Amino acid sequence: MKTRVLLIDATSPEAEILAEAARVMQRGGLVAFPTETVYGLGANALDTSAVARIFVAKGRPANNPLIVHVPSAVEAQKVAVEWSLSAAGLAQRFWPGPLTLVMRKHSSIPANITANGPTVAVRVPAHPVALGLLRAAAMPLAAPSANRSTELSPTRAEHVLRGLDGRIDLLLDGGPTAGGIESTVVDLTTVPPRLLRPGLVSVAELESVLGTLTRIESVSQTERVLPSPGLLPRHYAPRTPVECIESREEMRLANLLREGRRIGWVTFSDPGAVPSGILLRILPADPVGYAAGLYAVLHELDAAGLDRILVTLPPDTDAWHAVRDRLRRAAEK
Ligand code: TXA
Ligand code: MG
């Protein structure tokens, strides 16, 4: 299959391009598009075979369920069987935006989206292209991140092509995404609700609406019933080995250089003079700016043919929780 690429305006997307993308999905095709977090790979959520094509294109195991994207909280209520006060409160405060809610699923949702489970993950994205596409297509869209399974999520069109060129019908190139890491995922089917994946909506913000929240950090690969397969330790990883270091361990760099390794180093404050042979990338020292740039830097270093990528971990504080979660997963072997 040849993947077509269409440029689209990220702030006021052209109606005819949205209409073309909607037609592709109405025929059961796959369209990658920008959201405010990362690029998604969309298909008609009510079409079982289109959804099956997403799993094939990504090489995603059938036991890892997909997020259903809808244009409004009203549409979200049609995907779930109950709309709790918690759901209403979170939707009111954070939608459209980078928050995904797991609820009991409505029977209209195909079983392969939810990996045969009783719950469905739903989100209303904020990006004008994503919202425009949902309205133009007039159907809920199943959309995981637009990368091959276990690899890094894409924050630019070129990242999508690196993994999926020739495997999807259409890519809408709306430029770099602003958020940079995937949405926060909260399970509302438990009491208290559980944080399944940290993200740009923080624990403190969630707790201001929900009261308490249970955190699950990680589950082992062997656990039989996964609360959320995205919790598997290795996820969001470049092909080049990644090693996380604390600031005080930066002398590891010198040792690796002595061994003749080609090293990439990602940090968040200017280290001054750096030995030649190190490909240095400095990300902003605030969590939002860091998240926005992280995957682009990892994609770039991954393509540079290095032996290893070292990442200096930001501080272990709530503000950095989501970023540290992604770094730990990227470094998991
Ligand atoms: O920001 C995002 O969420 C992006 C954009 C495209 O919207 N999407 C995304 O989708 O990251 P994906 O498929 O890469 O990650 C979805 C996560 C996975 O960890 C999956 O296991 C979890 O949500 N998930 C989906 N449905 C679930 C369910 N019913 N119960 C528990 N976890 C679920
Ligand atoms: Mg993903």
C-alpha cells in the first residue's frame, strides 16, 4: 500500500482535506493525524475490520485495547454504559484535552477495540485537526499512537512515516504536536479510581476533582490479567539502548567514551564543555517544555546510529512524574 501524505493547517484545518480523510475512514481505511499529545492512527471505531487493520499496521498484540476518540462529552456518553459524577467532573474540567477515561463499555463498541474486555477508554482530543476529523467523519475513531508496537510515539509526521510508511492509507501532516507525551489514563471502574498512565494532566489536578486516586506504577509481563497493557515495563522505547542516570552519575559518560562507544546524552541543564564524541541534546528544565521535546530528541538520537543513549533523570517530584515514567519505560530492556 502507498501511504499518501497531505499537509494540513494545524490551527484552521482545510475542510476539503478533513473531508478526504473522513472518506478514507468511512471506507475502512487508516489515517494518521496529529492530536495535542502525539500523532494517532485512526479508524472507524464502529467497523470491526477497520479496527483489526490498526492492530496489523502497528504489530500490536490483540490483548492491548485502543482508545476511542469522540468530539464531545455528549458523544462519550454513548460509548460508555454509565456516566458517573466523576466522569462528568473530569470531562467538564479537562476535555477537550490530554485525559483518557476508562469506563464500562457500551455494546455498540466492537470487542477488538477493548481486547474483549468489559471496559472502554475514551478521550476528547483538543487538537483542531483531531476534532475537525471527528466532526467531518461523524463517527467515533479508534486511535492508538501512530507508531509500531513498543516503539516511540510520534510527535511529528516524519516519525509516523519511519514506522508506518506503506502500512497506512493516509497521513495528515499538521506539524509537531505540542504536548509531546501520551494522555493521562484514569480507570473510573474502580473505587477509588486508578491512575493507569501518568500524563500532562497531573495527579494533583485529578485529585482536585476525584478526591483520592490509586496509583499503579508497573505490572510484570507475566501478570495474567493486565489492568492496562500500556503499563508493561518496556514501552515507548527507541531501538538504541537507553540508560537513565541520576545527575551525580554523569561520569558514566566518560567511562563509556573510553570504551569507544558512540554516545547520545539527553539532559536538562547546560553541562558546559562536553567531550567530543558525545551527541548532546539539552531539553527545557520545566516538565511541560521537556515533555514537548522529549520524543523528537529520542527519535533523532535513535536515527543517529549510536551505541547508547544516556538520559539524566529529572528530579523525582510530582511535576516530573509522567516524564520519569516514560524515561523508565524507554530504558527497560
Ligand atoms: O495521547 C494519547 O492517548 C494518544 C493519542 C493518539 O490520543 N493515544 C495513545 O494510545 O497513546 P495508545 O493506544 O498508544 O495507548 C492507550 C493506552 C494503552 O496503555 C492501553 O493499554 C490503555 O490506554 N487502554 C486502552 N483501553 C483500555 C482499557 N479499556 N482499560 C485499560 N487500559 C486501556
Ligand atoms: Mg502507544
